[in-house]
Amino acid sequence: MKKLKLSHGIVILILCTGLQGYAQFSGWKEKALQAGAALGAKKMGLDQVLKKPESITTSFEDVDQTGSKLPDLLVVKNAQPLYLLPKATEGGYVLCDGFYEMSAKSYCLKAGTFAPSQGDGYMYAPTLGPKQEIVTTILKNGEKHPEIKQHNIQELLWAIIARARFADFSGQLKLTAVALLSTAELTHLEGGMLGVLPASIMNQAKSKLPEAVQNVFEAENNIRQMVANGNYTYAEMEKYAIIAGMAPVRTDIPSGIWTLHPDGYYIRYFPSGYAITKVQLYVPKTLLVTGKRIVYDATNDIACPANVGSQRLAQTNEPLNPDYTIKLKSTCK
């Protein structure tokens, strides 16, 4: 009898203290993470799961359409490269009057939605939600770390949007997070996040959600599952984040519509997929007549689709294929 107890105790001791070492051979770590997450979700209860806020809440309802202009009411003339404008120390570009444009890196901020398609109307909206500061910091610091691939930053953003816990991060995902965020910000990633939801909770939750939201909710859970397992490719995560096909176009908000930015200039977006967005700005001369300093800093901007089934696109100050041999024609003061 004593022998049996001792043997049983040793097994428990190994499970408790040596799980990580044995996991690399047997997959126990992944199973333990999933089991722990499922247990946490059950303890939390369905109501609490449904009340968990989205990491980023920006929607088309946050777009201020006051002063917007249809594409043919503001014709672009002699647009200059936006990236040639003076850089602001706090990030972004100091604006001068005239038309400017730039194709820059952009990121998907809505899993379980359609990629941008020709004809989609996008308008400016601010980044809102509990993880707004985290997302903005990632986009700012991404510019300072050109060695980090855009795909790696996109994976991190998808994990945050899906409300994956930092404790579940591993491999390249964890390396990217540690490179772009401070210790305090990494700790903040734990707050308000979800574990992997078991099928029973998922099915109950989906039945209580509007049909349009169900795909997003399921896609986020699939991404959390991938993060917890730690064994996935970018293409596999992208498959859950990006729905195949095309969302129906809203004809009342056409492609190329201008938003009047709160700072007084006009802005519009032309996405190429979700990873590249061409942004155009028109800065009226009257806006700067008093000598006011206005900075375009894209890292808190979202190109927001009028169609709720399409992706929100986080913007950056990082131009793609810039040509710095071109000379700026505007005289910036």
C-alpha cells in the first residue's frame, strides 16, 4: 500500500513540476493549456464571456460623416509623396498645404471578415477600445524595428484582436510582442482577454449573438486556439482571419469618398488587400494660414469600411517603396 502511494505521489510531483520539460516530447503542455483555458471559461460563465469587450471597438458608427465629400467633388491635382513632408518628432508628418499621397503598410484589425474589394468605401475613424494604446504602440514601434516582418506584426495584432492571453504566447509571436511592447504593456495584455472556449460555451454563445457577429466570434476563438497550441503557420491564421469571397458593396458610400478629418484636412483610402493602403490627403491653404502646426500620424487612424462585413484597416506612417530622389515642390514653413 505504501509503495502504491509513493508511486502515485511521484507521478503527481512530475506532473506538477516537470510538465514543461516533458511537454516537448509528449505534447502535454498544449493539452494542459487547452484544459486550463476551457476550465477558466466554464468558471467565467456564458454571460461573462459575452460581456467581455472587444479589444478594438471601432465601427462605422464611429465615423463622423459631417463635411465628407464624394470623389468627384474634390479632384486630386499634382499629388506629391506624403513621405517627403517633414517628419514630426512624435511620429508622422508635418502637413503643408496641397495634395499628398502614399502607399503604406496597413493591418487587418477585424478577424472573420472579408478582405477589401474594389468598390468598397472606406472612411476615417479613430482607434477605439480597451487595447487602443497597445495597438497604437505596436504600430509606432513597428516603424522603429524594420527587421520585424509585417507578417509577424500582423500575427500579433490578430492575437490581440482575438483576445488571446499573453501567457499563451510562444515562439515568434512572443518575441515580436517583447520587442514592441514594454513589460507594463505586456502585463496589460492579460486584462480583459479570453482563453480558448470549449465547444459547449462556443455553441451557447453563438446562439445568443447576431448572425453577422457569429463568424467574428468563432474566428477569434480559432485564433486563440492556434496561439495556445503554438504550432501554426501565417497562412493558417490568415485563413481564420480573412473570409474567402467578397462582401456586398454599399453603393451609398463609394470608393474614394473623402472624410473631413477632425484636424481640418481631407483624407481618403484605397486598400490593396489588407496589407497595403494608398492614402490621399488634401490640406487646404486656409487651414494653415494662422501658422498652426498639424501632424498626420496614421498610427491612431483606422480606415473603416462602410460595409460591416469587411475589415477595419489600421494605418501606419511606413511608406512602401519610397523614392527619396524626388524633390518636394511645396514650401513648408
